[in-house]
Amino acid sequence: MAALLLERPRSAAARIVAALDTADLSRAERLAEALAPRCGLLKVGLELFGAAGPEAVRRIGARAPVFLDLKLHDIPNTVAGAVRALSPLGPAMLTLHAAGGAAMLEAAREAAERAGGRRPALLAVTVLTSLDSAALAATGVADAPVAQVLRLARLALAAGADGLVCSPREVAPLRAEFGPAPFLVVPGVRPAGSAAGDQARTATPAEALAAGADWIVLGRPVTGAADPAAAAAAIAAGIAG
Ligand code: C5P
């Protein structure tokens, strides 16, 4: 089995993932320069990847481990091909939707194992942190978000996912069922006083970590601050033992 590129965080700062949500690669690189010493990983998502493609992963990856958050969700053959194409970029984490089903997740894991060298951790996105109960019900899922997260988590971990992306609210129930092994990566995190924006199921960094999150993902509270490095340092100071 291929070893993971990802290492468990050993400091408060290493638990922070900063989301570089911008279409401007130069701005992303400036943010990366400032934030790399204060974070564990830097996240390249759909906006930056859409604008700058694989080059964004290479440039950001030169400064810090990359969380490549493309939330893959397609038929197994297509997702396996995407994993083969993306693995050589060397992201430490790669996301795919648990709702894509067991065969899709198994195909992704097999493709990652066969890509050669150390592989990205495959993280299954459960229920987006922007969905509340009513928005989830409108997709046809009548259960509460936590029940759907647990259902998707069972499916994803059995199919070979290394971890999960979930809201802070589901971390404790996931740890209760699955113990310490799965990586839990948690967006929807808001320091006290920050605007929630489009996030629905939120908590503070300290609450998310106390519940058992391994990493917390912050975008706008860090990148939208006048001094992003100071904002990240303040969050790290707030969560340090
Ligand atoms: O700006 P904000 O802190 O809300 O950014 C959160 C980041 O985490 C965004 O880049 C978003 O794409 C990502 N994310 C999320 N919810 C998920 C998975 C990823 O908010 N379920």
C-alpha cells in the first residue's frame, strides 16, 4: 500500500488549513508566502484551480503541503482518471463526494494506490457545511444532517476513504462511532465575532478541535483580514493548549 504524504498535525498552527479562494494566482502566492509559516496546509479549491489549473498546485505546493479541494463526484472511471491525473501534482489531501457512492470511492483509492510514490489522503465530503436541515431536505434527504453525515461516513470509510470532511457539529458523533483513526477535516469554522457568510453549520476553532477535529479549514476569516498572517497567528494562539 502506498504511504500517505499527509502527517498528523503536531502544533496548533499545523491544525489550520487556509483556503486560498481567489482567481488571482499572484494574490494566492502572496497569501501562501504569508500564511505558510502559520498553517499546516494551504487549500487550492475550485476557484483557484479553475483560474490557474495544475500550476496553482505546483506554486502553492512549493511553499506548504496542499489540500486540493476539487470535490470530485462522477462515475468511477472518470474519478479514477482524475485521481491519476492529479496525484503527480503531489497534493497531501484530495477531496471527493461521499455521495458519489462506494464504487466511485473504491476506484479513487485504487487509482491513488497505483499512481506510484506517496499518495494524497482521500477525504470524503459528507454534507456540505452550507446546508441546513431545510436545504438538505430539499435535496430529498429527510434525515437531520448528522444522520446523513454518519450514513455517508460509514459508506466512505468502508470504501477506502482516509478521512472525512464534515461540519464542526458532526465531529463528536463521528469520533464516537469511528474512534481516532479517520482524518476529520472541518470547514464552517468561525472565530467568535466573524461573519458566517454562506456557512450554516458552524462553530469556533476551539469548539471544532475540542470535539475531535484534526484540521480546521478557514477561508474568509483569514484571507479577508487586513493582515491574514496576523489573523492566522491569532487563531493558532487561541487554540494552543
Ligand atoms: O471562507 P470560508 O471559511 O467559509 O471557506 C471555507 C472553505 O472550505 C471554502 O474553500 C469551501 O470550499 C470549503 N469547504 C466547505 N464545506 C465543505 C467542504 C469544503 O466550506 N463541506
